[in-house]
Amino acid sequence: MDVALAALISACRTVEDPAADAGERLRATLPLAGATLVEHQARLAAAAGAGPIVILVERLPATLTAAVDRLRRDGLHVEIARGLTDAVDRIHPDETLLVMADGWVAGADLVARMAEVPVPALLAVPDDADHAGFERIDAAARWGGLLLIDGARLRHTASRLGEWDLESTLLRRAVQEGAARIDAYEEGDAPPVIADAVAMLDPLDRALARGGRGEAEDAAARFLFPPIVDALALPLLRRGIEPRWIGAAAGLLALAAAPLALFGWRWTALSLLLLSGPLAALAVRLAEIRLVAYDVRRLHVVRSIGAAVALLLLGGDLAATQGWGCWLLACAVPLGMAALSRERRILALVDERPAPLWLASLDGLIWIALPVAVAGPWLAMVAVVAAYALASFAVVQQRVAGRMAAARV
């Protein structure tokens, strides 16, 4: 039986940085990824499977209250503890507890790796000038800002704790008990940071904007969209623009293409579909950076409906002057893509190799339509898009058949 994971995040220590929020100046409320540092900490813990996430505070300024509200709105199980006894009461003795230092931040992979090791364990960094802001463990190492214990140890420590400094007391006890030391740099994870000023988070903002790329599923996502997304991700991230609004804009552009195609505004409709792709990729990137859940499939469905309706209306318009065959070509595209999607799901079950990037996709079809429409008549564009979709379906179907035949031998 898996043991539940909880998280304890301290949000008590102040900073002297005049660039921090006046009157608050908590490490926890320093700006990061368009939100606050404590929000990013909580999302890191949630991504590792933690819940509840207990934030230990001495005071609750407006910025911190708003941050907690945003986390709860996104479905995270966040609780506020106004003191040590309150924190202990919110964590079950049988739960594994991930303790996160005040102002600590690093990559999600490091948190996930730490959450999987046996209790007790602590993250360790070298005792050198680059880690002077971390608490020293011994002559060779400092605490890397993450500690893994169990709820029973927390209760026992709290019962004997006379002063407020819970972090250091838990750390000292873990060291005395011989807690396993996990090297923060063992697998090349992003180095941990203890933020004590706004300027310390600027490099991390940039690193997050560069490193939030997911795995590309088609040629457009691999080659066309990254330069656009890279240019826009950081400024939008720092302005706190939420991914859902970028995704909504991408979906609306795709849906708006349909009525434009109906009234003969073909180039405008195609332009909206072209713009929809990078916006959708940008929404996904921002969601990955900010560690927020995002329904990528729903956005894909909305964009696919807009593109399919626009193409069918274009086919109907062309059929009025060039014959009913235009309808058949236009209908072949959504039917071919539906069949391709089904075959790709089957292929994923029987073949571990990733599907080729050049296979037809929503954005692949949209972007290949551009040069064909520029070079020739619109009917030729519809024909090329249909051929691309059907050829991709045939290739994947052949690959599925080959794998099935090999499995029977």
C-alpha cells in the first residue's frame, strides 16, 4: 500500500530587498513565473504527488492570501497553518512529509526524485561559495532545501521544540538519525536556489521559459513554433498571463475561420488558422512552466472543428463552380484524420517507437496548405491536404499491420 505524501512549506522569512513588495517582503511572495515563489513551491510539491500541502506562516499578507486562493482555485489541496501546533494537527503521523525550505525552488524533476526515496532523507549540496545561502550540515555539505521524513517524526520533534525554528530542528534530527543524503546534482537536475532577493529569481525565470518545452508530436511543433514560443514565453510569463486565456484565443481564432471561409474570405480564414497553432503551443508551454493543469485535448478538438468546418465550407464554395468532386476532397480530410488518429492509437499499443514527425497533423495540414495556396488554385490546396492526410493514414495502417504480423509469427 502506497504511503500518502504531504508537504510542509515554510513561508515566514523576510527579505531586505527594496524591490520586493512593500510592507510584505517575504521570500514566499517574491515574483516567479508570473506568480509568487510559494505558488511555484506548492505546484512542485503537487506535481510530485503531495496533498495536503501545508503552508506554515506567521502572518498572512494580501499577496500570500491571493496566492493561496489561486492554488485552491486550481484544485490543489492547500492548507494554512498559523503555528507549529496547527501544522502538526494537519499532517497524519503515517504520512510521508516533504519539507521544503523557506524560499527554496528548483526543477520539478528534482522534487519528484526526492519524493521517491526512503524516509528519512535530505537533499545535499556542496559546502562551497556557490551555496553559501544554504544551511550547513557538516564540513563537506549543506542542506539542499528538501527534507523527507514522516508525520510521526514531525509530531515527536514538535513536542520537544521550544523555539520557532522548525526547519533547522527537523534537519538536525534527520542528520543525527543518519538520513540518506541525496545529491542535488546527481542526475543533472536544475540546481536548487534559496531566493533572498528579486534579482536571484531572474535567471530562474529565464531558465523556466527556455526549459518548459514538451515533446514535439509533429514537424510544426518541432521546427516552426519553438522560435515564436521562445520569443513570447518569458514576457507573457512575467506579466502573469494565464495559459487558459492564450488557449482560448487560439480556439477562437480557429472557430472564427469557419464563417470567414463561408463568406469567401479565404486568405483571412487561413491566416487565422495559421496563427492559432503558435498560440496553442504557447498556451501549452506556459502551462508546463507554471505547472498548472491544462486540457490540451479539448483545445485540439476545438481547433480541429474550426479547421474542418472551414475546409468543408471552402469545398462547398469550390463545388459551386468546379463540380461536386470538391466536396469529396474536402470531406476526405477530416475522415482521413479521424482514421489516422485511430490507427495511431493502435500503433502506440503495438510499437514502442515514436511515430514519424512528418505524419499529418492539424498544424501540419494547415501549414502545408499555405505554400500550395500561394503557388496554385485553392482546389489544388484541398487536393494536396487530402492526399497528405490519406497517405499518412496508409503509412500508419501499414506499420500497424506489419507489427501485428510480426507478433503472430
